[in-house]
Amino acid sequence: MSYESVDKLQKALVENVFHYAKDSKKAAGRALGTLVEIITYYLLKTWDFNNYISIEKGLKEYGNPEISHNVEYSLHPIIRSTDLLINKTEKSITASQILKELNNQNFSLSGLSRKTNNLLSKEGILRNACAIAESKNSFLLCSIKSQKGPNIELCVYEQNSKPFAVFECKRVGVEEGISKGPQTIEKAKQGAYVARTASSLQKIRTESGEMYGIIYKSDNTFYIKPYTEFMEEIIFSNNTELLRRFIMTIGVVSNHGNWFTSENQNKEMKVLAQSYDWLLFLSDKGLSEFIDKLIMNPKRIHLPIRDAFISSYSEKKVKNQFTKVQMNLDADRILLDYFSINKKKIESWFNVISPKKKHLSELKSELNELKNKNWKEILK
DNA sequence: TTTAGGACGGGTTGGGTGAA
DNA sequence: TTCACCCAACCCGTCCTAAA
């Protein structure tokens, strides 16, 4: 079974899952937003960016550090990393346990202040991008690498707090009985503002409407060049002056008919398309397929995903275990398998709105290019 | 009449603090 | 160490009003 639009799908969720909520449509809408975030996150994991991701960290504006904005996902250079083996018990895996074990292994923790997050709760809920400590210029995070019999293999990695890319996921739904959607673009403006204040590569328009990029060097001289070409030049260069404070911004939006048709982009979409470096569009087909195959009508092997979703969105839920941060451990493993087996198909769920004529595979290779820069040298 | 904008309810996570 | 609690920031959907 498939749904011809996300709007229909939302109605189905209202009837089947969110009937208990005071405002069931609203609750279903929020959940759809969460799913867009989860799909984006697990695509990034499947692209091998797991250890580069932080979630909801404050990003300072370029040249204006007194204002910062929490961004959904940011990708950071890794300063150092190590693997750890710990005993699997019934209890939770806490930050302090991991830090103690690191200390035993002479992993220097100087300058780092501890956090109190649990990597794994005793209920079996995993914390994605789990921060266990932080310093002035870095985050120390931990993830589960594998489970080997009685032991769990962890990976601990320190990220430089200056990211090289940021992701934001957004969604706007259609109001009942109205064909054009919400009468506000505040959300788009908020996203656009953050996208345009994060990076050293700033956007300016010419009189004739072309988009140019300007970037200042540390001696306050600058370059101005046509935007998209300039961005590519920066990404594929080894010029410290260009890369130092450059942050690629990526927006991910999902369709609700009102936002977008191929000929007629809505104002919100136009604002976002010219503000993010990349604007991706998660299609109705993609979102529907994810919900149909993994939540509404899952095969037996995918059942833990449905279970985690349903238990997170019911009247008597104890704790959410289906968000970008909190994820049921079994659901996490099955999602990773599903994404890795169906990688090609899932990538086809995303359309590239901007830059025009570019393909998702180029985003992936640009992110890889940035990931593999010699950041130690660039950021010193 | 249509569209833009303001306000707000009900959610989420992050992060800090202090008591148990 | 753990937990409850609070605030900040952000998100989604809805309703109302003012401007075009």
C-alpha cells in the first residue's frame, strides 16, 4: 500500500496512531518532522559520517560570536579517537563509566569537563551522538561500534567544535480545508538567517541578480567570485585562508504540495533555496515508503522499528525512543541495516533543489572532501 | 479577497542546578 | 550518581488581524 501524498499519510497517522492526542493532526505533523530528521541522520550514518556528527550544538555566527544558534546536525573534524571494550551488563552505560575507562587507558582528559549523558539507558535506549565531555574547543563523544559476545565495543572520538558542514530539516503542513498551506514564512526566514550567518563564505547579489560569494582572508583582504563555482573551489582547495571558517550549509525539506511544484516554487522554498548552500527535498514517495515499509506495514524483521515508534507515540508512553537523539537500540541496528541495504533507493528519495544541476552524489563527495582535509593544519 | 505577519499552544532537546 | 526541575532554543500547526 502506498499513499499518494504526505497529506493523506498524515491523515492515516491521525487515525491509526495519534487518535489519543488533544490535537491529533498536530501531533502527527510533529512526528513527520521527526521522521524527516531521522531519515536524514541515518543517511549520514550510512555515508560513514557517524563519528563526525553532533546534534543541536550552538553554532556561533561568523564574525559575530555573541549570537549562536542551535543547529540540528553539524559535521566536525575529528581530532583523535580510540576504541574501548566494556562489559555488557543489565545497567546503563554512563558517561562517567566511559571516562573512567578512558582514564585507565591513559587517554588524556585534561581540559575536558565531564557531562552526565547515558550512552545507553537500562531500558535499551541509545543516545545518538552522545557527548561525554567537552572542552573550550572540542566535544568528546561516544558511540557503540559493535557488540561482541559479553562485551560492547565503543568508539570514543573528539571533535573540533568548529564544524565544516551543518544540516537543518524543516517541514510545513497543509491546513485542513486550505489548499495553500500556512500563511507564514517565519520558519523559512529563521532557517535562512542561520544559513546566511554561519559561514565565512557570504552571499551577495549583483544588480543583475547573480549570486556572488565573498570571503575575507585573515588580513582583511577578500575574494569575490560567482557563488557556486567559488564554493567548489574552496571545497577542493587546500587553501587555509579559504577553509578556516568555511561551513557548508545544507537544508532538508519535505514536500506537502503547498511548498513546491517543479514549475512554481513557493516563497518559503525560494527563500530557503537561495540561503542554504544545498537545499534537498525529501519526496512524498520517500517519506511514504519509509512510513509504509517500516512503521505501518513492516516485515517481521522490521517490527522493532514499528514498536519503538508506537511506544513513543501513545497515550501511556514513558519515554520517547524514536527521535534523532533517543533511539531504541534494536531499532537503530535495523535502521542501519535497512539504510545500508537500500542505499541507492533511499538516495533517490532526495531531490536537489539547489545548487541547480547538481546531484546528491556530488554533495556526498564534497562532504567527503571536507571531512578528509588536514584540519589540524587548517585550524591551528 | 488574498496574502503577510503576529501570537500562541503544545511539543522536542540541551544544559544547568541542587536535593536525594 | 542520579534524578527532578527549570530555562533557553527550536519546531509544527493553527488562528486571528492587518495590509495589499
